[in-house]
Amino acid sequence: MKRNENDNSTPCNNDRQSTNNNAVKTVTLTKLPETEFEVMSAVWKNIPPVTTAILMNQLGNEKGWKLQTLITLLNRLTERGFLHSEKAGKERTYYPCIKKEDYIQYETNLFVERYHANSLFQLVNAFTGNNKLSKSELDELNTWLKNQEEE
């Protein structure tokens, strides 16, 4: 299935559902192991569809992975609903079913919940530690806070 480079659509539904074997599967976001996150990061960096060969080129050399390792990780991500896979001749192509921004937001929320009791103040306090924020950082933070009040 050939897609236009400017076409951002994927075979995955926009409401985080994908079709596998004609059955609709709802994707539940879960924290990815580091290696699976590395694969997803490589997928997100490319314009879909992404082939196994493209990913192997990027990750195989960098990580020293064998093809079977990459295929195993791609299969796990497909089973979890993070990727949609299609057969294209002898090659498999992959489409992300989760936007990078959505996943980063999910992981950030987990982090804030777990380590900072859902407190933005505690997060900022821990982040800055004993360091003072610069004038431009304070201005940016104040602008963001004002925008939050307006919403």
C-alpha cells in the first residue's frame, strides 16, 4: 500500500485502535521497556511506512542488534498495538499507531504521579533544585501559568 509523503494518515484508527486480522483491538498505553522505546523512536523519526530494512539500517549498526532481535521487538510492539504491520512483497512495513507526543505525555504523567504526587510545584522544585531559574525561564513559566488560568 503506497502512501503519499504528505499524507499523515495511518492504517490505525485515530482513537488508538488498530485492526489486526480484521478484529478491532483497543490500545492501552503502557510503559515501554527501553529497547521497545528505542524502536518506536526510530519509527517516529521516519515517514511511514517504515520497513524492517530501514529500521535495521538505523538500529542494527547503532545497537549491534541482529535482524531477529529487531523483528522480535517489532512483533511485540505490533501485538501491544503501538504499531500496525502490513506485508509488502517480501518486506514488512510498519505504521505508528501512537503519536510520539501522546506517549511522551503518558510517560511524563506517570513520572509526575509516581515521584511528585501529581504536584507540578514538587516537579518544578525538584527540577530546579538549588539552581535559580533565569529571568527568561521565569518569564516563560509565568506566561505558561497565565495561559493555564485562561483555559
